[in-house]
Amino acid sequence: MSEQAEANARYPLEGIRVLDFCWVWAGPYCTMQLAHMGADVIRIESRKHPCVTRYLPPWADMVPGPNRAFFFNQYNLGKRSLTLDLKAPAAREIVYRLAARSDVVTCNFAHGVIERLGFSYDRLREIKPDLIMISLSGYGDSGTYRDYVAYGPAQVPLSGFSMLTGYREFPPMHTAISYPDPSAGIHGAFAVLAALYHRGRTGEGQYIELSQWDSSMQLLGDALLGYAMNGSQPERDGNRDPHMAPHGLFRCKDPAESALGMPIDRWVAIVGRNDTDWAGIARVLGRPELAADPRFATVAARKRNEDELERLIGEWTAGLEADEVVERLQSAGIAAAVCADNKFLAEDPHLNARGYFCETPHPEIGVRKHAGIPWLMSRTPCAINRPAPLLGEHTEEILTQLLGMTAQEIAQLKEQGVFE
Amino acid sequence: MAGALSGVRVIEIGEMVSAPYAARLMAGMGAEVIKIERPDTGDPARTRGPFPGSTPHPEKSGLFLFLNVNKLGVTLDLECAEGFALLEKLVQQCDVLIHNLPPPTMDRLGLDFERLERVNPALVMTTIGPYGLSGPKRNWRAEDLALWAAGGPCALNGDYRHPELPPLKAYGQQAGYQGGVHAAVATMGALMARMRDGKGQYVEVSVQEVLAGILEMTFGFWTYAGLVANRLGQKPVQPLEVMECRDGWIYVCCIEEHQWQSFVTLMGEPQWAKESIFSDRLQRAVNWDALRPLLQEWVGKQSVLDLYRQAQERRIPFAPVSSLGDLVNSEHLRARGFFAEIDHPVAGRWNYPGAPFCPQRTPWQIRSAAPILGQHNRDIFSGRLGLSISELGRLKEAGIV
């Protein structure tokens, strides 16, 4: 960037370009963070093998189509799309020329794939010596299983979450979402930003290797250290906590609505951190005498009698609307929250009042709610200035704008199938 | 080797997980992190464990030791004017202040950006608030479980065959970890902006919003298709399930059609696999109740590690359900040097989980163990701020440090 452009820059990463080979969830989640901060993220896509998230439900109004899938549209907000058949030599040449004009290259293929495509870090660094490149893979670039295939859902049990998560005396459970995917993606975004910071001070680029397995295990750091200390695997214990009681979800009145026959129930999370909290909960329950009841007076007693404790609270919540339970408990200074499903979230007055949701219009499906940016910056705001791209939407724009190609050159390449 | 963030000075006023985890990430990249704890009990993570021999001790909590490697530790009572004045002096010398004190506590202490910006215009200050700093829930009490519920992940997890069981949290303090790593990202964005013009700014992170953004495709079922998604619904694709082998648990995972076909081959082409109700991944999801017992019968006769290897040889992404012991003893993780042995003067020598990622030129590294409560008071308050030993003694007497 010129000094003038730099002085006028509004966004934290304005002027940073990312050549994005990522797909599915982990990688796109990483590069979406950079787009949120104003980086120009160019997704390299294939028309022959588009991102799987373009073909997963839900689609807008349940009409399938590559530009209608929420999964893609959510995690590619603010990016541009360039389609290339990377097997074509002319396409590879385009990538090399774009790399020369990029700051960061990202990919989340299995180990070795990006090298086979001809885009190893060593090769790209010849073109752009201060390039930063990150590869997010399931198992990493080294180690016994580096050639194994990894999909987000399977990383949950692999990284240790399933054995620790579940109802008491039930089998190991999943986390429902492919939790290691966004976790890897966000750790990757941090690593890229730190590398950009280093480059800003020293002029040096670098290659970053990220194993989804490594980044996921951070989130279990206490349990892993506990195993090192004691050789013990904590038993699955539902929503309970070893140091606090009550600590659980309690069923309230079912909501009136029911979508397409789907059973909907409503639960509230309630946490009593200590005896003072418990006395507050007992008052809200209309049973102040329970505060001093020897079965519940101390955390040790409440842990011993937790089944009974939960039964008493559950009896109270069962007759009430969830919002009312939370309102009463929060008024008494107790941590409580409705266990929000997607509809509840989309309608949450708090999130809406904060302007959290992104409703940037999309050329094919119009205005839809998406999750927005979970932070605010006071001086260099972050923004979602464009919706997720249509497949190949920016191919010509990018080739013209960045590589100075003529319409005739582009038409020729198109004829050769380079943009498939 | 110099870290990517070497020379960056960070003040962390962190309790439990979120701000400490953000600062852990920065410290591993070479930032100098001064962790401020309250003088009496310190960070509540010190009471959480797990502890060696399960005996509680404030210097031996696994959660605290893991989150706070590489940091300098001081104690400071921010509730009193003298304590807060010392914080302002520290802020003059630092680049980043990151904290997760609840908004009502911030208000009480007067911990606001306008005030600190005056002493250091280049300051990047990051607040991790459970519900952010505006809106009707700003001052709501929050605990990790309540946030996991309020942000949306909790409602999705459970067992549809047991609707009487509640939505299920994931192990540990996951709202805290997600809040922390997202806050670290936002903070780095502000540092990048500062590199252009030397000016700091205020960064606010809402943990609820962070969680509402990691719900995979489920949020869109409502906003794209008018469908509620919760733990009682079907998965869109099957098989994606934990199943029992004869010697443990494995995750059976076929997402692409070729993976299912290879799995059918691995099972010896059973006749039932040709049924039209199992013909594609959507059909297999709709008819999962019929498919599950058929798969379980075959999987139940296998051993975990053999099935894992055989599946992977056919490019089917199965994975074992790892216990902590499996992870600590994993040949793969050992070959990668994931665990690092760290000595702590009170807690002893243990194997810690190591780097979350590997930047080749500026590696993420553990250089020192977590601080003992107030361990660096003298280095920081005398060495950096120039307090005399007698002044420091007086502050200590008064319970301020």
C-alpha cells in the first residue's frame, strides 16, 4: 500500500490479500475472520468439485442450489470467488501470478495435496518471498498418522471430547457440531495475524502448520494435565460440575410453537456457584428454608444430594415459562439462561438490539439472517461488506483488476475450460 | 528464536478461562504477559484443579497451570485507588490490556478505555464480556454453562432416543475457551491497525455472539428454511455415530458416497447394504433406526485400532474415541512433540499440552511455568515502576499487593 492509502485505511487488515484454497468449515472459518477485518479474501473454487458446503442443507426455502446453501453462505461472508480447474496449466499460471500479489495463502487439504497441485510453500515463496502460508489439516504435516483422512465430526472423538462428554453411565457422546473445525479455524486466524505482525516488523514471511488435533486438545488442557498428574479419566457426568451445585439444565414449559411436527422443548441453564447463590435460588423457588437445610447447606452437601436438589428445582421450573425462570433468577443475581435453539437465537431481543446479525443482501436469495462479527472495534470498525460469493462470481473481475487480463484473454481461457 | 510477538507487552486481568486463554496464545508467540491477580485468593482457576493426588492447593491446579504458562504474575487490589493507580502506571508501559471482569465489576472499578487511553493513547484494550457491553443482557450473571446454553451449542447436543434427558454441554469450560481465542484474534486485528498509525483502540468481544457463530449449518435451518434445530432432530447425513467395538469405542463416519461404498466393501458386501432405504447419505439418515443395529452388529465384533487402520487404508475418515490416556501415550502426538515437560517449583514436573499450531519461523513455545501468586511483584513494581522496597512492603501490609 502507498503511504496515503495506508493513512486512509479504515479496516484493520485493509490492503491484505488472501489467496484462499480452503474448503468445508475449518479453513473457511479462518479466512472469514480475516475478511471480517477487511482483508480481500479470494476463494479459489472448482466448478467440477465445488465446496461440499454448497451442497448441504439447509438451502434457502429448501430449494437446492450451490448459491443457496446456508453453510457456504455463512462461513464465506465477505469473500470473492474465482473458479479454476487447477489441473490446467493455465490455471496454475494464474495462481502463481495471484500469489505474487497476495500476502497470505491458506489451505486445509489433507497432507501433501497442495504440494501435488504445484503450490508448495517453497514454490510460492520463490514468487513472493515474504509470503505467509497456513495449512490446516486434521493430523498435521508430521507424525505417524499424517496421511490419515480427517473430517470435522471425527475430530471430536479423536481429540478426546467424546470420552469426556456424555450423560452419567451412558456411552461417549459427540458435541453435535464439528467443534474442532471452527476451533482450528480461529486458532489459524490467530496464527496468521501473529505472522502478519511479525512480517510487518521484520519483512519475513513464514509457513504455518496447524494440526486440527493439536488445536482441539488445547480446549481440554486441564483434563490432559490432570491425566498427567493422576492417570485418571474423569467420568462423564452430564451437565454437572465437580465444584458447583446446582449446575444443570432444567425443563420449563414447552413453547407453544411446533415447526413441522418437530418436538420442541425448552430448558434453562442454572448455576449456583456457592452457598450465597444457593440461598438466592432457594428464595426465588419460594423455599428460603432450603438454604439452611442440611441436605443442601454446603456445596459438599449439595453434591451429595444433587439428584434431590435437581428434582426440587425441576419441579419449580416445570410450571413456568423459560423466560420467566431466567428473569426471576437473574433478578436475584443468579447465572441463568435459556438454552437457545436457532429460532430463539434469531429472535433474541438482546442480539438484535446489539445489531449482531448480518443481513447483507445476496443476489440470489435476498436478505437472510446470518451470524455476524462477535467483536466491535472502536476506531477501525470491522464490517461484512459483501455476502458470500456466487460460485465463480468474481472470476473476470479478479483477472481484470489484479492481473490486467483483457476480455479477449479471459474468453480464450474460458473456452479452454480453465475456469471449470 | 524471537517470537512473532516478542516485545509486545500484555496486561491480563483474567479469571478462569477466557482472558487467560487469550493471553496464553499471545504469550506462546513471545509476548510478555503480566497477569494481575487479586491479592487474597488469586485467579479462581487456582481452586479448580485437577490437582495432583486430588488434594487442592492454589499452586497446583491443572486448569491454572495449563492456562498461565509463560506469564509473569503480580497481585494487585484494583478496588482501592492506590491499586488502580499502579495499574495505570503499568498501562503506560504496555501495548495490550485484556480482561474478562464482568461489566458490573468494570463499572465499579472504573476500568474503562477512556480513562486508560489518556495514560497511553497507543493502548489496545480488549474486554471479553459474556453478553457484550450493550443491550439488555449486558449485566447478566454468567457462568460457562449458562453461556454455552445462551449461545446455542448446548441445545444441539443430546440423545434423540432419550428426549427426557436434557441438552448436553461439552466437557469443560468451552464458552471460556472460545471467548478467549476469538478475543485473541480481535486483539491481533487491533495491533495490526496500530502498526499503521501507532494508535490504540477499544475491542469488545461478546462470548454469546462467538458461540452463536459456530453452530455449523444449524442456525440457518431457521433463517433459510423456517425449521427449528435441536437435539431431538435427525442428523442430515449418516452414519456419523460413536459405536461400540469389542474393546472400546469408534466413530463411524461416512460423509462422501465413496466412503460409504468402501465401508460396505470393508464389511464384506452384506446383502442389506443393497436395500434402497440405504441408497444415499440422506436416505441413510432418514432410515438410521434401521441401519444402526445392522452396523452395530458388525462393528461390535471389531477391535478399535484394527478398524481405524483398515478404514483409513480405504480413505474412510473413522477415528477412535480417544481417552486421555490414549492421547498422552499417542505415538503420533509424541512424534510431533506435542507434549512438553514443564517444571513448576511447587506443582512439580508434568507433561503439558504444547503448541496449538506450528509457525515455522517463530514457533509457539512454552518458556516458563505458570507464576506462583505474586511471584513477580518485586520485579514489576520495583523493577519496572520504581517502587522502593519499603513502599512495596507498605502496600503488601495494606493488602494492596
